[in-house]
Amino acid sequence: MSIHVRWDDPAQTVLYQTIEGDFTWEEMYQSTEHIHQLLGTVAHKVDALIDLTRMGKVPGAVITHIRPLLEMHPNSGTLVVFGSGTLPRIIGNMLNQLYPQSRNMFIFTPTEAAARVELARIQQQRAQGQG
């Protein structure tokens, strides 16, 4: 499988997902199911770092498959995506426009370091009751 998910921290507040090479929609659905299982083991919001630095081509029929993937678990927080090319960023911006429930769900950064800075900001705002 070219999609991997693990906890990023011992407190289980951040998931780390990597997508390596080409992937199929079936792999993405399996990964999403695994993420929902992990989220079901905690009683708090969980943000995610999504590493696309080694991602291959995005499979076809994106619009068909995106909607089911937006059905977020109640414990889902913000998804901070890094290392992405233009297409994932365009798709994320399009989702924020088409689906109001996804607004501010995706944040795109160029590097993992920038993603971690953004994630720390988001978690600090949440801790202060601002997010």
C-alpha cells in the first residue's frame, strides 16, 4: 500500500499520513477507514499532517471520490498538507469553495517544517478556545 498512517505524538493529538508513489481510490478509502478507527480510540480533536512529498499521480475521477472522503469523523481536526504540487492545492481550494463544511479543513504549506509551525498555531488557538 502506498498510503501509510501513524500517530505523530504520544498524546495522540496528531496523525501523520504519507502518500508515496501512485495510489488508487481503494487505497485511499482503506486509509480513511483506518484513520476513522484511530480517531475512535480518543476523545479529543486530532489534527493531521499529510506528507505528499513523494506522491505520484492522482487517480482520475477526483470529483466522484472526494465527497465520500469529506465525511469527517467527529474527532477530526485540521488537515495540514505539505509537499504538494499545484493539483492538490487547487483541489483543496475548490473543496473549500464548494463544500462549506470543509472550509478551513485544509491548510497547504510547502514543507514539513512550515506544516508543523502551522499545526502548532492551530493547536494553540484551539487550547485558548479560539478554534
